[in-house]
Amino acid sequence: MNTDILRYAGFGPRLGAILLDNIILLLVAASKFWGDSQYRLFSVYYLLPGTLFVLFYSVYLVRCFGGTPGKLIVGIRIRKLDGEPVGYREAFLRYFPEFAFGLMISIALLFPLFHISDAEYHSLSFMERTRHMAELAPSWYKPLRIVVNVWIWGELVVLLTNRKRRALHDFIAGTVVVHA
């Protein structure tokens, strides 16, 4: 494919796609929120199916259709730098930083579940439980949250400061987001 005809998707369409994906994923998040409110160890049992679902959503769908549902609705696609469709390698590499950070945070927040009783867990409101879980998380949890925030802001800065509107994860995977 001729890379001269690629129209790079900027901040607006990419933000729209992220917002649409988040609306779609709210159903999954709502089921997890409900499960967490009912069962102290729900997150333990949810870790594997949740991980498989996000890999399906962010890797398989990207490989098969060129983007997540949000990107497809907005009319943008993920491509290799030469304009060709992405393979599993590019789809996974592109998603890997977000996947790794999310998995590490999820694991860090599993530890506190084994240090509180069911009665204590259910006596706390959602916000109290969230704070308490963060307090009981391993010592590496807070630095990890800082690293995640630096990563997110770095993604935005890089996206806004290069001609092809590539984010850090695009550089890792050798991809670009273009208008369909």
C-alpha cells in the first residue's frame, strides 16, 4: 500500500474511539463492580476470564478487523507503518504496556483480599473499600500507579507532538492509526 495516501488519525478521532470503547466496556465493568460488591474474592475468580476478555477485545479484534469496536465506529483503523493490516504481533505489542500495567495493578489489589474478613469487606462502602485496599496493597503498588500515570501522560505528549500522530504504543508496535 502506498503510504503517501494514508490519512493519520489525530487526537479527536482517537479520543472518540476510546470513549466509545469505554462505553462498550462499561457493561463488563458493571458486572465486575457487582461481583466485587457481592463477593470478597470475586476479583480472584475474575482475573483469568477478565484477562482473556481484554486480550480478545484489544488484540484479537484489532488483528481481525483493524481496530477495537470504538475505532471501527469512528472510522479509523490500525495499520502497520507501510499501510498493511496488523498481525497478532503488532496487535499484542501495541496493547502490551496497558495489559502489563493493568495486570500488575489487578494482582497488587488481590493481596489485600486475603488480609480482610468477609465481614470487614462488606462493612465498608465502595470508596472506603477502595482506600483500604490501596492501603493494604504491596509496597510496589503506589510507585506502579505513578509509573502508569507517567505512561499515560507520555502517550498523550508523544501523540500530540509527531506528524503521524503515533502514541508510544504505536512506536513499540510499529503501527499508525489512520482514517479508514
